[in-house]
Amino acid sequence: MKIKKFSEFITEGMWGSALRRSNTAKERKDDEANRIQEFINNQGEPESIYITDGNVINSKGYIFIRNTDLVNGKLPFKFGRVDKDFDCRECTSLTSLEGAPQEVGRNFYCRDCPSLKSLKGAPQEVGENFSCSNCTSLTSLEGVPQKVGRNFICQECTSLKSLKGAPKEVGRTFCCSNCTSLTSLEGAPQKVGGNFSCSDCSSLTSLKGSPQEVGGNFSCSDCTSLTTLEGTPQKVGGDFYCSDCSSLTTLEGSPQEVGWNFSCSDCPSLKSLEGSPQKVGGDFSCSYCPSLTSLEGAPQEVSRDFYCRDCPSLKSLEGSPQKVGGDFYCRNCPSLTSHEGAPKKLGGKIIN
């Protein structure tokens, strides 16, 4: 029997350990390769997917992530570029966007993910739409792309307190409605090509930080803590809605030019129309404002219809627009005793 030297034992042990480590590494590599292949096979367009260095998954089509694909609450693999959509919506266990693609040609969806607390790791280029709506644990927008080609939707994120980190430019719509913890619009994009909505944000007390340019509609309706319109854009291309704002007492700060309709209806604390835009391209409505006593401050020109109906405290039509292109509605105003002060140029008729 040959007795081995101590050095031989050491050498064999080292080689054995190295071999075992090599085998373990190979097994891990094979296991990841198998998991990647299984993931690809379960995609709707497996032929569009390709792998680059470091097992980074890319797609010329779509990528869909299911809740069962997640690993410890995270995305299962690292993704590079996705030419069409990356969709991880309704992944209830998702806690992080680490590993998400940095370029998405069309749409990125991570909405309805109640465990998601941060958007860090989100794509930095999104060609069309970005939606993180109804992510109820989300407290910040830090990490989102700074430019979105079409729509950015973060509505119903009930823990979101700030818009800091939001895109600086949105091609079409920006919507942060129903974000009940949001107290400020500071950080909102300064240019929105389409619509901007912060409606139903019950904790919002100020519109300072609003976009300064809105090409479509602006809505801050149902913001029950809002007392002033200071901070709104001075020009709105479409409609402006501040209806159902129960704490709003003044229209000071309103846009001075509204391309289509203006509505401040159902504002029970509103006592004056001072601050209204002087020209409205569509309809103007201040209906259902029980504290309104005067039309002084109303727009001087309304291209379509003017509504001041169901205002029980309104005593006079003095201050009405000088020109109304359509009808003038003042029905159900029991304190109103005459039509004196009604518009001198009226395209339609007085309806009372």
C-alpha cells in the first residue's frame, strides 16, 4: 500500500474543491439557461426574443411578466431593450423594477402592483405610454423617464405624496387623479401636449407647480381641500374644470385664456367670479354654486352657452358677459327678480 505524502493530499483536495465549484457554477449556468428558455417559450412572440452578453433578454416584440414569474418579489431576469411593450401589470408581489429594460419602444405598464414601493430601475426611454396607476404603496415618482412620448398615468396611487421625479415633458396626457395623499403639484411636468388631470386629490391644497403649458384639458375637479386656483397655467388649449371643489372660494389665478369650456359648477363656497378668464372658447358654467351672489368678474366673451342656473343666492345678472354666442341659462335662481344686466349680444336666448 502506497502512503501519500501530505502535499499530495493537499493538491488533490484543492483540485477536488475546484472541480466541485466548477460543476456547481456550470449547474447554476445551465439552470439559468433552462429558466430563460422556459420563460421565452411562454411568451406570445418567442421568435422575437434574443439574448445578449450577460444573459440580458431583449425583444423586438412584447414581454409579459406574470406574478408567478417573479423571484423574491423581483423581475426574474435582466432585460435590455424591448421594441414594443413591456408589461408587468397586476404582479401583486412585485416590490422592485430592478432589471427592467432601459429602453421601451412603445408602452411600459407596471400598474396594479400594490407591493411596488419604488420606480427606481424603470425605463429611461419610453416611446408612447407609461402607467404605474393603482400602485397603492408607491410614495415617489423618482426613477421614471424624463420624457414620455404620449401618456403618463399615475392615478390612484393613494400613498403618493409628491410629483418630484415626474417626467419633464409629456406628449399627450398626464394624469395623477385620485392620489388622495398628494398635497402639492411641485415636480409636475412643465409642458403637457394634451390633458392634465389632478382631479379627486382630496389632500391637494395648492396648484402651484402645475404645468405652464397645457395643450388640451386641465382638470382639478373634486379637490375638496383646494381653496385657490393660483398656480394654474395661464393658457389652456381645451377645457378647464374646477367643479366640485367644496373649499374653493375664489377664481383668482384662473387661466386667462381657455380654448373650449370652463366649469366652476358645484362649488358651494364660491362667492365671486372675479378672476375668471376674460375669453372662453366654448361654454362657461357656474351653476349650482349656492353662495354665489353676483356675476361680477365673469368672462366678457363666451363663444357658446353661459350657465348660472340653480344659484339660489344670485340676485342680479350685472357683470354678465357682454357677448354670448349661444344660450344664457339662469333658471332656478329664486332670488333673481329681473334680467337687467344680461348679455347685450346673445346668439341664442335667455332660458329661465
